[in-house]
Amino acid sequence: MNVVITPAMIGQVIISGILSGTLYAMVALGLALIFGVMRIINVAHGPLLMLGAYTTYFLYSGLNLNPYLTVPVSMAVLFVVGLVLERTLVFRVIDAPELSSLLLTFGISIALVNGAQLAFTSDLRSVEFLTGSWILGAFAFSKSRVIAFAFAAGLTAAVFLFLTYTRVGKAIRATSQSRDVAMVCGIDVGAIHRLTFGLASALAGAGGALIAVIVAIQPEMGQIWTFKSFLVIVLGGAGNYPGALVGGMLLGLVEQLASLFLTTQLSEVVAYVLLVLVLLVRPTGLLGGRQT
Amino acid sequence: MRRAGPVLVLLLLVALAVYPPFGTGYGHRAVIQIFMWVALAGSWNIISGLTGYVSFGHVAFFGAGAYTAGILIASVGWPWPLAALAGGIAAGVLALAIGWPCLRLKGPYFAIAMLGLNEVLRALVSYFERLTGGGNGLSLPTLDANIPIYYAMGLMAVVVTLIARLIIASRFGLRLMTIREDEVAAEAMGIDTFQHKLFAFLLSAIPAGIVGALAARDQGYIEPLSVFPLATTITMIVMTLFGGKGTVWGPVLGAVVLFVTQEMVWARYPYIHPLLFGAIIVAVVLAMPRGVLGLLQIKYRLPRTI
């Protein structure tokens, strides 16, 4: 492959990288919140995103709703799913060894994926809503990706404002810093755990709703998102919430660069090599995080 | 009871060793499958059951072994026993490459790295089409008798179970279990945790690679989807958890019980059984984290080394 790389192509890569990176950041923020507050890596995060995508698909194909109007619905549905999962299963393993929480959420993820296969079949489905691109000078902006970017940026900003300024948000951050001290200060830690899990699931749901317009929907679409979200929080530093933003951008850019210089087939391999390199060189993440 | 155990095991082994001339084609096939699952579940148990580091992508070693052996048999013409050993070595090299960065760290890094490994290997196999046949797969020259595979696979099941038995009764095993229970304390006691975890990982990955190579020889045809399915990892995990993780006979018990159930009951409901596997994992983690054997150990005060 002898491709001449022009400055315009680099610009396009940066634009596409930021567009998809913001989406990664938003979804990964959910995983980072659960990890920060509950010390659990939720392996079912990606499958929850898949449920969000199906919610949007059925509202779009059944009720003919504008898929972007379904984003709040997907978030609400997934918030409830997250709440129920935490209340019934996940809270039981918060203080258990890591093996238990990993295996439990892995079991949930298998059940969700296969439940979806039974309920919705494995057929590929798509939401054909906004296709094509906006052309601006030398650059092309895929319409669905631009809108997904706008939603993701808005929601991520909203979550950060919520965490920074509201009482509940402060309680979440306090719990993530020290659960015991938070409890002594009168914070209902159990309720914070439920809320965090619900909020994180809602972010996965929003991600699913936005991705539904971009890629094909099928029950196994989610698993790779668990891995990518984890990669994002490792890049940014586990337990470091703003780090998720940096990590997301970086993953988006690296994937786009990989598809420019190599082939899209290998973009997952490149992401994996990136993970292994970061773990070798700087396991606390680029911005530094807390060691577990 | 204490004396009866080894005698029973010996009798069972003899019975399995003299079974092939009397058995049917289906019988051979079924027993090979049971051997395979005993070896795979046992290999997962060595890293995850004993050390507590969850390998979500153990099928990667199975697949690496299968492809290494497949390529060596089909393109270079190696005899299959040699190719199977090479498959084990390939799995070991892969385990070193993943274990070196990920096992130095505590926490979930290893688990998630293993979760991604499978996808990566599948993408690589599809990409290097000329070597691997890509999505079209790789056909191995036909082999008429599966009896040698029967013995080789049986040997692997015995070897893996023996490794677990030797580890659990050794100081090395005690150190691994210390890492599992409290890694900081293990370090404080002077255990080189990284080195121990890496060694356990190698002992776990190499047999899985050899088993993958044998399975490739047995099936005569490999392709990315048949060799790297997430379902294989799930099955290993379910079998080990059900039988009892961190025990010698747990994976054996889990493999036999679940394989027989699968053949007799779930084969009629192929769509529902992954869902059941997910439910079993959740139920075992919450209700009986030490599995069936763990319950029996507590109830009947059986020794830790079964």
C-alpha cells in the first residue's frame, strides 16, 4: 500500500478521531464511575449498551420515532435495568474478592447477550435515519457521527456538572474517595451504589442509542465495548474521571490513524497493542489514577 | 474411604484405557470430548481457580495451539504429535506476551486483557489469510483413526489433573492460594507474586494449547469462528465453577456432569443453553462460590487436596 498522506487526510483523521473518541469517552465514563465508586469492573457494560441500541431500534421501527428522540428513553430504560441489576445481584459482591464480581458480571453479560438472541434473534438490524455526510471544505463530516458527538459531549458535560455541583454528585465522589468516611458523614452508601450503577447503565444506554444509527445492531455488538471502555479508563487512569475524556480521544485518534496507515480490519489489534503498551510503560494511566 | 479413592481412580483409568476396542464411533467421540473438557476446565482452574486471576479469554490458547498445529500439519507436513507440542509452545509464548505486562499488576487488568485477546487473535487469523486460510479455514490431511487422539487427549486430561494435584499439595500451590486470598499479604511475606502468577499462567496455557492442537487434528478442519468461540471459554468457566474452583477434582466433576447433561438434555434446546450457563455462573458465584465439591468438602470434612 503506497498511499500519499496529505495534510487534509491527517485533518480528517483528527476530526473523525475526536468524533468517535467523544462517544468512547461517554460510554467509558459509565464504566469508570462504577469502578470508582464500587471497585467493580462491570463486564456487562457493553451488553447494556446493546440493550440501549435495541430500545432505540424498536422505538424507531415500531413507533416511527426519530431515533435521537429515543436517547432519553433508552437512558431511562437502562437506568431502571441498572438499578434492578444492582439491587438484586451486584450489591452482593461489592466487598467480595474481585474474582466474584468479575465472574458475576460476566455471567450477567452472557445472560443478557443470549437473552437478546432468544428475544430479538441474531439478525442484523439497522436504523437508517441520517445517512451521508456534510461536506465542509476538504473535510467530510458523517451526519450521524456529528450528532452522536454532540449528544455525547453534552451528556458527558452534564455528568461532570452533576458530579461537581450537586449534593448527590458530591456524595458520589465522596463515596468513590472513601466509602467509610462517606458513610460516617451520613451518606446512604447503598443508595449511592444503586444510583451510580443506574447512571452508568444510562450512559451505556445513551451510547447504544447513538451507535444504533451508525452501525448494525445485533446481540453480540456489545462485548467489544466492554473492552474498549476499559481500555479508555486504563489510558486515562483508573478512578480518574476526567481521564476518561483523554483516554476516549486518544483511542478514537489511534483507531483512525490505524485505519489510515494499516487497514480497518486491524484497528482492534492496534487498540490491543496500545493497551499492552500502556500497561507496560505507565499502568497508572496517562493522567495518573489510583492504584487498587 | 481414604484408601478407596486412589483405587477407584486407577480402576477408572484402566477402564478408559481398554475402552476403545469395545466402543462405538459415537462413544469414542463423546469420551474424547469429555477428556477435552476435563483438560480445558482443569487448565482454566490452574490460573483462575488457584490464583484468582480470571482468564476471560482462555480459548485464545486453545485457538493458538489449533492454528499452530494446523499450519504445521497442513503446510509443513509435521506429524501431529510434534505439531501438538508446538501448539503448546505457541500457547506458552502467547501467555508470556500477555502475562508479562498484565500479571505485574493487581486488579482487573489481566481479566479484561484476556477478554480482548480473543477478538484480536480472530482478527489476526482473518488478516493473515495466506498462512491461515482466513475465513475459509484450513483443511488438514485426513487421518483415518481417532484412537491415537483418544489416548493423547486422555493423557492431557490426566496430566492437567495431576498438575493441579501436585500444585495444591505443594508450597508453590500454597503461595498461589495466598496470592488469591490476599496479594498484599503474600507480597509482605516475601512471595514474588509476579513470578508465581506467570508460572501458574504458563502451566495453564500450555496444556490448553496442546488440547487445541489435538482438537484441530481430530476435527480435520479449523476456521476462526470454530476455534475462537467465546462459548468455549464460557463452558470451561462454568464447568470449573460448578464442580468447584481451586480443587483438583472440581473441574473433572463439572466437565463430566455438564457435558453429559448437555448431550442428553440441552442438545434439544440449543438456543437456551448459553442463557442457562450465564444463570449458572451467577447462581454459583452468589450461592455456592466453592462449587459442588466445595460443599462436599465442608459437609463431609474431606481433605483439601481432592
